[in-house]
Amino acid sequence: MSTTAEAPAETHEFGAETGRLLDLVVHALYSERDIFLRELVANAADATDRRRFAALTDPALALPEKAAIRIVPDKSARSLLIADAGMGMDREEMIAHLGTIARSGTRAFGAALADAKPEERPNLIGQFGVGFYSAFMVADLVEVTSRKAGSEHAFTWSCDIASGQGFIIRPAERAEPGTDVLLHLKPDAETYLDPAALEAIVRKWADHITWPITIARDGKDLPANEGTALWRRPRAEISEADYHGFYRHLGHMFDTPWATLHWRAEGMTEFTALLFIPGTRPFDLFEQDRSSHLRLHVRRMFITDKAELLPSWLRFVAGVVDTEDLPLNVSREMLQSTPVLGRIRKALIGRVLAELRTKAKEAADFDKFWENFGAALKEGLWEDTEHRTELASLLRAPSSAVEGLTSLAAYIDRMKPGQEVIHYLVGEDLVALRASPQLEGLRAKGEEVLLLTDPIDAFWPERLASFEGKRLVSASQADVAATTDLPDISVLTAALKSALGDAVAEVRATGRLTDSAVVLAAGALGPDLAMQRLMRRSGRGGPMPPPALEVNPKHPAIAALAAKASDAVLVGRAATVLLDLARVAEGEMPRDPAGFAREVTALLAGSLGSG
């Protein structure tokens, strides 16, 4: 039996954002109340998995012989208990895991919830990790009593949402390690005291959980789920609804998978895999943890979700891999070194890429996938030498020449005779890219430009370098445009360079502008402008080389200024404005916003004269 810890009860306040978010969960998701039971049962199953895995290296943590997840309705007390024999939590873990809502971002959750249609709202629980708090949709008071495996101390976390006073942590007693979640139900939630109603929810949402789930009825704990390993069953015996239910259990999601891959591999390494490509993008896809969390099982037994069975650029793929070629007590060191996992990993990547190639033949459907996960795949273009060519064939991007998304192969099919490079331009906003001065000369020549807006787009073209023999060249690079047959404004360009000093590498005339007066250009051999901006903002890479300022000799303003190139004061003022105009066109701020505003105002007042 556990001993009561000596620490006194402590009251902790929720932060302002956390309290607001709790209110959103309770009220905005109110119509989908059944999901609370799925979330709590899933948490109990995860805790039981963690203890079983820990016991492989520490037998003292072994589970009871008949570990189960117990659901106990009590009509007289109007309470509902969900109990497990899992890993349990200590005091600090209870504060960390139960006292902080939606670590992924409370503001983002609130915004997503406000924008979502009612039928889409339950999916946000899985995306933002607020599943435990769905308990407050049916309960005013929630008490969690937990004893961590290997510890003699137990604690109770309690929160009475009506009090508005945060949560309380106090010492408690629990005979065995594990966790009890006790819900004191609201008056309008008494349907969850009916064992038959509870069983129907378990069958719908948690039937595939491999730990036994029981519901107390007439003094007995009666089984409520099949508890079968779905991935081990033949495909012919599995319905689409079965697949979707298991997918939703795995990811705590409510959407429909975009693709389902289920197969058994035989040969040197044997394994069964059931993988899902989600239909919606998880909120945390681009947060710090970029690891794959496919679940590794050995002979149906969960081992870990940290084996990194897929590369980070496929981290959105959910699922289970089950093999008999590893021992049950496989250590973390063995997972890192065994060739078995290397072979499984290679097979998984190949199968997912093959599925994507097949699905890519249906353009509209594949475009939906690309909008969700294309940015992640582009990380592979940057970091994965082995699969770079395959990923390039899947690439999709907006273009200056066609509606929707296009592939690199389709771009090449549309190239003008004699064109030897694939042009691209990187920025933060598609509308701004379409209007960029960088496109003017290429558009006049009828040459297409790929428009790229993901942060990773500043990196991968350099690594890919070419596709089907055609080099990738940024439209902001200096060698894009010809400069022949232009009016001679060498006196003006020299004066502008003198006025701007080290702020620019050079000032030169260009023929690649048709409507704009100026544009910035990167050096032919250095990083393009988008890469330079990203490196400056991240504080990495050291000092960047200054850009070149290209001026359009045929523009009326430049022609007028060239006629007055001997006026050093006028040229000096105009040089600053022209450089800032070029910076603004690139999405940059003027170097001196207030000064820029004054100079533009003065120019509008006629300081250049009529020319």
C-alpha cells in the first residue's frame, strides 16, 4: 500500500490563457461529448504501454497479471471512474501534464476553434493535445489520483471548474501504481452512468485498444472491447470503418485518412505494417520535434514510438509496425544499432513513396495532400541525398504561367525553345511574388517562374541543383537577364553607387524590368535574396554580401534622374529612395522608414521636376 506523502495540499492557478482555453473546450466542443471517454481510455492505454515497456528493463515495475482499463459508473454518487494500472504520475508530472493545457499554443487553438465548422471541431482535440480536458464537458469536478510505478507516494490532482480557482495537488493513497480519473458528472450527463451507453462508446471509439477494457455492471467487471491487433488481421476481413476507427484511435484525430497502407513483408525481415497518411495537417507538424512516431510492436506488444522508423520528412505518417525479428526486451541501444530496423525503415520509405507516386497521377487529390504535407517533403529535398530525385518528381508548386500547382516535369514540358534553366522565386506571400519586379523580364520573354512560399524553399533548390538536366536558378540571381541594347546611364549608375557606398555591391543597368524602376539582385555565385533574408533573420551564417541594385534605363523616373546625374544632392536623395523601393518590393522594410516616407512625400511634391 502506498504511504501518504508529507507535503501539504497546494493550490495552483491556471494562467489567463489556459483558463480561457478550458472554457473553450468545455463549451465550444459541447455537442461532441462522447469523445471524453475515448480520450481518457486512450490516455490509460498509453500509460499501461509505458509501464509494460519500462518493466522490460526493470522487473520491479512489472504490470499486474491481468492489467486492464476499468470503467466504473456509480449512479448513487453520480460519478464515473476510469482506472488503469499504468505507469502513473508523481507530483511534478501531475502539475506539468495536467496543469498545462494545449502546450502547442492556446491562442492558436482558440483561433482554429473559432474558424472551424462544428463538424470539424472535435478534430482539434487531437491536433492540440487537449484530450484530457474534454472531461470537463461532462464533469464539473475532476479528481485524478495517481501513484507512479516504483514509488510509494500517491497524489491527487483536482479541479472544480465552477470554483474558478485553478487546481489542487494533495497527498493521497493508492494501493497499487496506476491512475484513477474520477469524474463528478454534471446533471445533464447522467447518460454516462448507463453501462450500455458506455459500452457503445467504447465499441465505437476504443474497440481496437489492445488492453482489456471493462465496464462495471451488477457488481462484475464485464469486457467491453475486442482488443484485437487490427494490423494482424487479413485485409479482406477489415472494413473501411475499422481502418478509420483505428486511425482515429492512433492519432486522437477525427478526420479521414487520405491514404491507408496495409501489408505484410516477408523475406529476410518479416513485419506487418499499417500506415495512414492523414487527411488534415496536424497543428504541430513544424514544431521543434521533427521525429517520426510510428509505433513499433514486437509480436503484438508495444515497444516504443521513438524508433524513428521513418525519416523526419515523413513524420506525418501515422501507424503501427509489428515484427517478430526483435526480442521483446529490445533496448534503446539495440534499436539504434540493429540492422533489422534499418531494413524495415528502408522498406517503409519505399512503400510510402510508391503510394505517393501512384496517388500523384490524380492531380486534384494529390494537390490536397501537397497543401498539407508538401513543406515536410521538401525537407527531404534538402537533407536526404538517397531519395532526393524521387522527392523532386513529387514536387508541386504555384507558377507564374498556370493556375493551381505544377510539377517540375510539367514545367519542363512547357519550356520555351532554347530555355535551359528552371526559374524560381522565393518569398513569403504568393500575391506579392506574382507582382514582384523580379518576374518582369522573364514574363516578357514568356518564361515561366515557380513561386515558392515555404521557409524551406530558401534551402532545397541549392541541394537539388537540377532536374532532368535543367538547372534551377533563382529569378533574383544576377545571370537571369540580358543587358544589351540599353541606353547608356553609366554616369548615373556610378553616381548612385557613390551615394549608396557599401549598402550595395554595385549599381548597374538592367533589361529585365518592364514596369519597375529598380530591383535588387543577388550575386551569381552567392545565396539568393530569399536565403539571405532567412539567414539574417535567424542570426546565422555571418554577414551577408550586399545586393546589387539594378535600374531600368527605360523607366521615366530613371531617365529623368539620368538627365540630372551631375546634381550630387539630388542623386544622393534619390539613391536612398530607390534602394528602399527595391527593398520594399522584396518584402523588406526601408532602412529608415520615417526618412523614406519624408523623401517619397518630397518627390511626390515635385522635387525631381517634370524632367
